[in-house]
Amino acid sequence: MPFVAGALVTVAFLGYTVVDTEGAAAAIDAAFVQLGRGLAWLYVGTVLALVGIAAYLLVGRYGRVRLGEGDPEYGTASYVAMFFSAGLSAGIVFFGPVEALLHYQTVPPLFAGAVAAESSAAAVPAVAYTVFHYGISAWGGYLAIGLPVAYFAYRHDAPFRVSTALYPVLGPDGLDGIVARTVDTLAVVATIGGIATGLGFIATQLLTGVTYRTGISFGDAETVAVIVGITALFTLSLVAGVGRGIRRLSVFNVGLMTLLLSVALLAGPTTAVLNVGVAALGTYAANFFEMSLFTGSGVEGGPGWTAAWTVFYWSWWIAWAPFVGLFLARISRGRTIRSVVGTAFGTMTAVSALWFTIVGGTSIQLQNAGVVDILGAVGEFGDGVSGYVLFGAFPGGELWQPLFLVLVTTFFITSADSSTLAVGMLTAKGTREPSGANRVFWGVLQGAIASVLVVVGGATALRSSVIVTGAPFAVVCLVAMGGFVRWLSQADAPAPTRDSVVTGDAGGAETRRAAPPAEDD
């Protein structure tokens, strides 16, 4: 059911867009305006609740519960790299050099009364908001799916499907029922929308980089052909598997990002960037709850800004929850709940904060000092050009600029490959190793959706797609996380299953029953 339904929805959308391009564009614009503002309460409330529950699991007695037996499958470095590449890759590379700069140009409404646009003082709230959008809140939805799926798949031998996250609600027999199948179908639709958005942004940045460096422009037909072709080629070349494909590229991505981060820090206005960065982290911490619950109501321009930024990001993270959650579950066997949540809230947030404070902060400082006109280039080429302009402005820019293009390309690869792995698991009855044909099929369709969204409406269409597809999963994430905590609280007397299990007692220690059969990953 999920495979057929997901394929039909995808093909139907593509057909509608081809037949009535203007109508599709109008519908996308209307969805962005109506749902982006109307559902702000749902998204901001859901994400804050998920963060609170995950924080409780991190510091509470259930943190020591292990997600499956045995040692972790991947070493710490590889695990962190894959964790990062799956969860943040598309956004952090695309928005890293430009988001803070756009907030510097137009101060977020929450801080607009305190600082003037394009002033030195505007840099602090600008960087603070980028850290907020990619901080601990980004991981709430991922953990809401990833933790229960890993727990019940590895300890209760449940299928590797999103509906497994609802195991405490549906029970082992209910995982084959109509509710579970509906959830899995919605997961496919949400995932395709979320992934297409990520691929669309990265593809836009890739094509913009080629245009900026070579002068070669891409029309609609060329854009579709290039994005679909690259996605299919990368997916086909990487069906070798997680261990040999995504892991190596993820480690490479982190290494190259570290190099470019060092260049921005050392070649840029280091002292000014660090001072703004520390102040921005303080602003983020001091205003976290106010930022988390800001819907824009009662503030001039607030609802529109919130829809374009915070609601967009929260809907994107939630739409990605089936994809990233399944992927995190796939690589987290043998780790504790505290280890997984700590990696998300600690390591991932620290990496994001470093990237955005240094890269985004440097963009602001260079723009403010008149060293380079990044905003001018953005106005001409679009947001995706910012990174090329920034790294081209440093000494040795003729080297750093192509390396940034390489980084964009490799992140596109890891996004395409890990996403097709996740959709493959969703549509292949919960198997952890979907066939190569399955992954190539979804890779081509995802590339087609991404290219059509880019052609039809650009950034607005990409934002709208996740606001629409992510809404149902906000509810699913809340139910999954709430049910998981309730299950853990009753784990000393778990519901009977057909398979023997290992459960965590009320103190977080393990109570061993007959171990489930060993599984090959």
C-alpha cells in the first residue's frame, strides 16, 4: 500500500504540474500563505513539546535504556558524520552563508524594535535566529520517530516502518492494520515532500554555482534533466549500501566542512565574528522560549515572516522525520537513548552553531564592512550564490570557491542516497536493505519532484511543499513520543509479544528475558 500510494501521489503531482503549470504555481502560493500562517500554532507548539520530551529522556532515568543488544555498528566518528549528513546537510550548506545575512538585511520581527536593519547591532539577533532554527529544536521530530522505531525494531523485532513508532498505541498486531498502513502511506508522502525540498535547495545551489563560475545558464528543461539525471546517477552508483556509500561520503563531507569553516574563521574578521557569535548564543539561550512560541500574531509583518522562516523550518524537520528518523534508527543499534539524544542536542547543535556563527557571521561582517557585496549577488543570482561569493572573497578564493562547489555536490549525493534508502525502507515492508531497483525508482521520482518544484515556484514552492506535507506528521510525532515515554514507564511489565524482548526497568537498567534472534545488518 505505501509503495503504490506514494508512487501514485508523486506521479499525479508531476502530471498535474506538467498539464497546468500556472495552476500548480498558484496552488503552491496559496498553500504557503494560508497554511504557513494558519498552522503556525501547530508547528511551534509541537516542536517545543517534542524538545521537552526528548530533554526528559536525556536527563531522566530512561536515558540508559539501550536500543538493541551488542556493540554499536558504527564507530563514533562515522556515526556522528552520518547523523549530521542525514539530518542537516541540505539546509546547513544552502542557508549557512545566507540566512544570517538575510536576517541582518531584514531584522526578525521579534527583535525589530530593538535594532536597525543592516547595522552592526543587527548581526547578533540575525546569527541567533539561524542558530535557533538549526539548534536543538531541529531534532525533536527526528527523535520522535528514530528512538521508538529503533527501540521496538531492535528489541521487539518490529518491522522497520514509521508506524512502528506507534507500537505502544497500536500493539504488535495493529502494525499490520489500516491505521498503521495509513501512517506509513502518509510517511511516504511527507518524506517525498521533505526530501524534494532539500534536494531542490541543494540542486539550485549546485546549478547556481555552475552559472556563477562559468556563465552557463539553465532553462526549465535543462534544470529538470540535470536534477533528475544527477539524482538517478548518484543513487545508482551508491546502492552499494550504507557502509560503503553514505558512511564514506559523510565523513568526507564533515572533513571538507571543517576545512572551509577554518578558512572562514582564520581568513575572515576573526575577532568580530567570535564576539558576535558568543553574543548570539547568549541571545538564543535567553530568548529560547519566546522564540519557540513566536507565531507573529500582533506584530506587524510577524505572521508572514514566521511562515517564511520558523514555520517553514519546523515543517521541514517534521516532514523529514520519517526519513531521518528511520535512518537514525538504522544506524543506532546498540546505543543508549541518552547517547542518541545527546548526539542530537549536544554534538549536532554545537556543530550547527559553529557553522552558522562563523560562516553566517563572516558574511555579515564582510557585507557590513563593504569588502564584498554578497547581497547584491544574491539579488542577481538567488540565495544559492552566497557561499561562492563568500569563499571567493578570501585569499586563495580560486581554490576555496571550487571546494565549496564540491561540498555542495557531495552533500547532494548523501542527501539523495540516504533519502532513497529511507523511502525504500518505507515502501518495502520495513526491510532494512531495500533492493537497488527500489532505491533507483524513488531516486528518479524524488529528483523529478525537486526539479518541478524548482521550475514552478523556486524557493516559495520548496517551502510550501513541506508546510503542506508535514502537517499530519506533527500529530504522529506527538503521539509517538508520548506513547514511547509511557511504554518506558511501564517497561517492568511490558505487553506480551510474539518475540522475546529486553526491556528497561524503572531505574533505567536492563531486565533480560530470552534475547531476540540476532539480526544481520
